[in-house]
Amino acid sequence: MFVVCDPDKFDEHGCVGAPDWVIEILSPNNIDHDMVAKLELYMKAGVRQYRIVDPKNKRVLVYPFEKAKITGIFTFDDEITAGIYRNNDVPLTICINRII
């Protein structure tokens, strides 16, 4: 899943440029690809934040590329703030257990 905040990034073919935020759900068969290759690809492409949802271990890893470090490892019960929207009066938070 991805989020694009700028509507000008869309044309008749879809999204042009990097999304602001990517959320990846780990598959047991692609862990290395998602945790290494995609992480590198999204960082180089200009994605602002990458979240990896790990269903097996019930955790979420958050990589804010603007800061170039992991901000945390969260549980499915945690309210995780979307750091790329930090200028909002009311912060956007997501709890995985409220989605699934």
C-alpha cells in the first residue's frame, strides 16, 4: 500500500514519481527482498517513509528516510504516528489492530 499526498503526481497511467509513504506487509518468502532490496529502492526513489508490517512477529518497523534511521519497532497495538505529517494540529496515527 502507498500514500501520495500530491495529486499532481498522478496522470492517466497512475503515480508519476515516488509516493510519500509505503507500507509493506512481509511475506515469508520475500523477507530479504522487502527488508533490504525494497528498503534501498524506496530510499533512493525519494519515498519519505517506509513501514514494514511483520505479521509473524506482530510488529511494525518504521523507516523515516528524511532522518535516515529507524524510528522504532512497534507492536500491532501501538498507535504509530505518521511522522511525515507532523505539522498537523491533530497527528495522524495508525494502529494495525484497528485495521485488521
